Amino acid sequence: MQLHLGDEGEGRVGAAAYVLILVLGLRRGEVLGLAWDCVDLGGEQLWISRQLTRVSGRLLHRETTKTDDSTASLPLFGLCVSALRHRQRVQEEARKAAGDRWKPSDLTFTTRTGTPIEPRNFNRAFETHCRNAGVPRIRVHDTRHTCASLLAALDVHPRVAMRILRHSQISMTMDVYTQIPSPETRKALDRLNERLTAESDG
């Protein structure tokens, strides 16, 4: 799937959100609930401390369960930093365009008027991007498995992958790591990395 950062417009789900779910394995509620005060672009890290969910018809922005894994920082790779810096610029442009209609919040991903993004709309946007890119349709939740597969193919140590994915047990990580990637998979990942890096720099 090609992620053109420059194609992100006001009110659209930011490409940075897709980068985070694919590269860091963030869950839908975690990426939609991500606040700027949990993002350190200079230090290249972020913390997952809140999530956005709809419960009984209400959209709630609440803290995640505090565990050692949830409070530890996650590394932000160059692609993630570039995508989030672009997201900052797009959000600021949207704020100026909205004027008095802007709803202030510290959320990283918002609509064109600053309101939280509806989780179901995030799903629809993701499915649309998959369809337009001509790739098999998967659920947003399934991108965590995609992230794990990428980490395995890139020979990231299972313990490191376990921390990135915030698995509670190493066995969950090893279920993916036992699927040894082929040389063709590694070549495809190299091409993917080159394409995404070129697009984020463009």
C-alpha cells in the first residue's frame, strides 16, 4: 500500500495513523486516542497512555490500564517521525482554516474541525485505501499481525518485537516468528522500505 503523505487533506484520516499501526502495531483506539503530549519527536519516542473508544453510544477518551508494558516508551523510527511532523503541519493548517469552528484538543488525529475521529470512519477510510491500492482487504486489527510479520522478516529480536507489540507473553510473539520468511519476502520489504522512505522525504 502506498502512503502518500502529501495526499492527506483536511478531515481525512492522516497517513501518519496508518504508519503507526503498520510500523508500531498500534491498535485503533490507541492511535485515535494518541495525544501530542505523549509524542516526543525530538527524542524519537511515544507513550501509549490513552485510547479512544465508543461505549454505549458515547465516544470516550480514557486512560489505558497501567502496566509496565503500557507505560514504557516506544521508539519512533525515521518514517514515523516524518509522518508525524507532516501531521502537525496538516493539523495546524486545518485549525487556521476552521477558525471559530475549531474544537481545541491535544489529540494527534482529528477531523477538519478538531473533533475526534469516529472509530468506524477510521475503519472505512482504511478499507478504502486498501481497495484503491489494490491490496487484499484486512481489518484494522489485523495490521498488528502484519506488523509482527514485518518485524520477524527484518530479523528483529523476538524480545524487542514483544516490547513493540506489547504482548503479555513471548509465546504470542513466537507464534508469528515461527513463520520463517523467504528471501523473496526480505527483498519485498527492502523495496517497501525504500518506497516509504522516498515518499516521506518527498
